[in-house]
Amino acid sequence: MSEFQTHPVPANFNDAHINAEKYQAMYKRSIEDPEGFFGEMASEFLSWEQPWDSVVNYDFVKGEASWFAGGKLNVSYNCIDRHLPERADQTALIWEGDDPADSKHITYGELKEQVCKLANALKARGVSKGDRVCIYMPMIPEAAYAMLACTRIGAVHSIVFGGFSPEALKDRILDSDCQTVITADEGVRGGRSVPLKVNADKALASCPNVHTCLVVERTGNDINWVEGRDQWYHELMAGADADCAPEPMDSEDPLFILYTSGSTGKPKGVLHTTGGYLLQAAMTFKYVFDYREGEVYWCTADVGWVTGHTYIVYGPLANGAISLMFEGVPTYPDAGRCWEVVDKHQVNTFYTAPTAIRALMAVGDEPVTRSSRSSLRLLGTVGEPINPEAWEWYHRVVGDERCPIIDTWWQTETGAHMITPLPGAVDLKPGSATFPFFGVDLALLNEDGSEVEGAGSGYLVVKSSWPSQIRSVYGDHQRMIDTYFSNYAGYYFTGDGATRDEDGYYWITGRVDDVLNVSGHRMGTAEVESALVLHDKIAEAAVVGFPHDIKGQGIYAYVTPMAGVEPDDELRAELIQLCVKEIGPIAKPDIIQWAPGLPKTRSGKIMRRILRKIAENDLESLGDTSTLADPAVVNELLSNRVC
Ligand code: WT7
């Protein structure tokens, strides 16, 4: 599969939690006897207020899954209270601010106090079990407190990434009818402020049901204030009781909603529930990162993405770990920041996205090599395929050839890691996410739905339920069935393609649907197209991805102006602004090509395959264009291709 060499398990992982033999045995049992296996795991990893009646029941045709039905537990109790006897004074969170001079440690004891106070403050504002709370926050400890405070009282959080626009925020608040919003006056990233409250105000102008907007004071700059609705976080906290009994939740009670993009329509509110999600978050955190007591672990994601949910907050805290939360960006004040932070806090595990690795690699080795990094034991990646060159650089330059690279494949919908090496169990092949985690039963399907046997390529599907599986699309269960369980009956359809090599290793080849992955951020081509056609000078738009050295994929937009409109740079700038306004800066097209016509079939369907080839500059394999309504359109596009 690759000209890059295989990396055997490093000697310092010989005593890892899971070795090759254990992996084989545990994996086999997890598939053959999920009831027995996960029943034991659920007792080992979590504290339950009431035991479950049955471990798992599912029906992929109806899109139903339930884990630990009848069991009761509370997530904040599992992430905080039960650790207190040994860890009240141990650090739970290390917060590293955008400014290198800003950092602090929050102990498990302090975490308990902050979370309970906030839970009581939310209750005092009328928030109760089952209510949805929108969190639109920068990367500050209060974001973690907000998540955990929701779980303490059984409220369902819906985090919206702080980089999303007011428009995108509004859509998400309305879709799940959040009546409470928690935000900050401003965020701070890379030395610049992010106008969170300004954005929230714009969004809330169209959200009449929101009765409370809780505002954390981060910068103290002037903001607009709506009396009654807006409440200072610190004022409510000052009067709040520091004790709040955790609400016993059913294992299948909703835990959070997180919006993610698909190939069509508006983003979907992926719904996760309590027991199964927390179990897989906890298990994967311990086994995949081979976490040892007292180690410092740093995941650079934002809590606005699922990675931040599972691997900054829930997975680490469920294990009583020390989790570092970083407010800034890897390139501020300069490209050495990550390694400076690693040395400063003696980080043992570092988990980031390939796009960040490629961006840092492009700057050269010096910002890395001027740091020690001797504390590092394990390096991880997530979010997109990692090219073997970046893998090797990460391994050689960042990890000094000492640290295994753990390439974790999973999705917002899967809740936690699904395909990943366990560092003590698996020889690594650069670019491969290797093998399935416990309980994950994979298959590759041919176009006709038959399973690929042995080595080969196909659509990546999952054959049976796993604990942290998506339970529903909020407010539209049918949409979940249609999206994930209808393509091939009886299988969960991931939307990714993959290859299995002769050694059984999985290699993710990328999305097979109209979903883009730009710098690890997931986006539907349809979302960007809808934004572009809002412009009254635009008749039509088609968006595809193209290979981008740093971002993985870039956004290539073919745009057809209305008849009589002479497109110019001003229009181009307006279109880019429109994408920023409707979605956020991550949705800026890299390339806009004016297209007097788009290649369509005679029935009017846009042939994206051709547009993708032109964008990829793969002009040899345009394929059959004879079925096009007007084949001349292709020549027109080719002669105006933007490089
Ligand atoms: C899509 C899911 C997983 C949390 C962050 C992204 C791609 C994710 C990998 C990987 C190759 C990957 C897939 C997947 N993806 N991890 N290790 N190798 N591709 O979550 O936003 O829900 O995106 O990201 O295409 O379907 P997400």
C-alpha cells in the first residue's frame, strides 16, 4: 500500500494497557459476546446509580439502538465527584491562554465547585432536565464547566463552534429550540478578539424563545446588553450554592446535540445519549492513548467539534486525567507555540489534526527542534487522512522517533474512536488508521451492496451497534434513517471509502458523498452553494473539493452569474463575504470560477464528477461527457480553469 516502512510497537509500550494478544482476544470477545464484554466494561469504567436491565438492543433497519437500558448514571458525577476521594487536589484541567503568559490549573475539587454553582445558576434561570442549552464559547474553562453543568441537571447541550456566523448560530438555536445560551463577551485567538456577544446578539434577534443569555467576561470590552435576557456569568455564580446533587439520568437520556454537515440540506443535529457515549469515550481515551495516571494530555481541538467533546472533556475527565485546554492557535505568537506549551506543561500525549501538522511542517523544523519535547510519549491525529509525508515528519521531527503516531478515524456520528491503533498492540503503517476498536464490526461494500472479502476497497460500513453510536437526528428521526441506514439495509453507512490491505489494515480514502473536509472541518457542498446563490446576481453554483497542500481539501466553486451580469473581482469578494456571513470564515471558497454554464445531464442533474476532475486538474480522466445536455460546456470550463 505504501512505500513507507512499518513501525513496530516501541519498546516503551511493551507494558501498555493493551498488547497484541490482549487486543485480539478482547476484540474477538467484543464482537462475539458484546453483552458480556461491554457489561464488564461498563462496570469497570463507570459508576452507576442503578444497574441496567439489558446491555444492548438495536435494529439498524428502524435506526434504533439502546445501550444499558434501565441503568441510571450521571455524567458529571462520573467525570468529577467519584474522583474526589483521591483527586480533589489533583489538576483536572490545565488552561493555556492565547497569551503565553496566561495559564492556570483547575483541580477536580475546584471543578466540582464551579460546575455545581453553574448548575444551580442555570436552575435558577428555569433550566431543567431535558431543556436544550446552546453553548457558544471560546476555549476557556467556563466552556467545560457549562458542558458539565448541563449534564449535572440533565439539560442537553448543543455547542456551536465560536467560528460560526450569527446566521449559522441562529439556525442551530432554532432547530433544537434552545432557550438558554451561554457565551462570552469576546473570544481571543491568535492575538485577535472574536466578537462572540455581537454575533450572539445578531442571532438572538431572531430567537424569541431565548429567555437567558449568560455572558462570561473574557476581555471586558464594551458589549451591548439586553436587560432581563442577558446575565453576567460571574454575577449569577457569586450567589450560587456550591452543592448541586447530580440528576440521575437514564442511560438512554439525551446528553448532547452537535450539528454536523451532510451531503444535502442544513446541518443535522446529531443526538448522543448518556451511558453508551460515556463508556466509549472513557474506554477509547484510556486504551487508545494508553493513558497512565498523572500524565498530561493535550488535545488541540475546539470544544465546538466532537473531538473537543469526547477528547478534551468527557473521555479524559471520566478517567480522572489531566486535560490541557488551549485557547489559542498553533502559530501564535509563532510556529513554535505548541512545543513551547508541551515543555511548559510537560505534556505526555499530544493529539491534533493533520492540517495543523502540515501547516507547521511547511514552516520548517527549527520552531520544533528549539524545544525539548522530552515529555512526549504519544502523538495522535484526527479528522482527515494523514499523508505519509506528514506522518513521517510528525514521527521524526516532533516525536524524535520515540512516539507512536495514533491515527484515529471516527465521526461526529460515531461519538468516539472507531478505527485506531492501540499503541502497544499494533505495528503502525504511516497513513493507515489500522484496526477497529473493541465492538466495532466493519465491512467494505461493493456498489451492489455485497461485502468485499479480504483485501480490497469499498464503502466503509459498520455491521452492528457500538455504544457511542448516533441515536437520532434531533427532531427528524427519519432523516437519520435515510442518511445512515438506508443506503445499504442492515448497515450503518459512514460516507467514507476505504481500502483493506493484505494484512487487514484499513486505509480511509475520504468521503464518497458531497461532504468536504477543509482543514478537518466538515462542510456540505450544498451549504456553500446555498450561500452563493443567495446573491441576487447569481443564477447557479456548484461546489466541489480539490486537493490542497495544507487544508487537505480546498473549496472550488463554479458560479454562473445571472444573464447580463459581467462578473468582476467585486462580485467575487461579495460572494466570499456571503459565505462568511451564512456559515463562517471556514467556508470561504479558495477558488471561484465563473461558469457561463454547468455540465448537466439531459434531466438537469449537475455532473459533479466532471467538475471535480477539472478542479483536481485531472483532465485526462474526465470520462464520458456524451450524456451531457450540452457537451460544449466542458470545453468552456476547461479553457477558463483557475489554477
Ligand atoms: C469525517 C468525520 C472524528 C472527529 C473529527 C471529525 C474524516 C476523520 C479521519 C482519519 C481519515 C478521517 C472522515 C469522516 N476523518 N478522522 N483519521 N482518517 N479521515 O469529525 O467532522 O464528523 O468528520 O472526517 O471523512 O467521515 P467529523
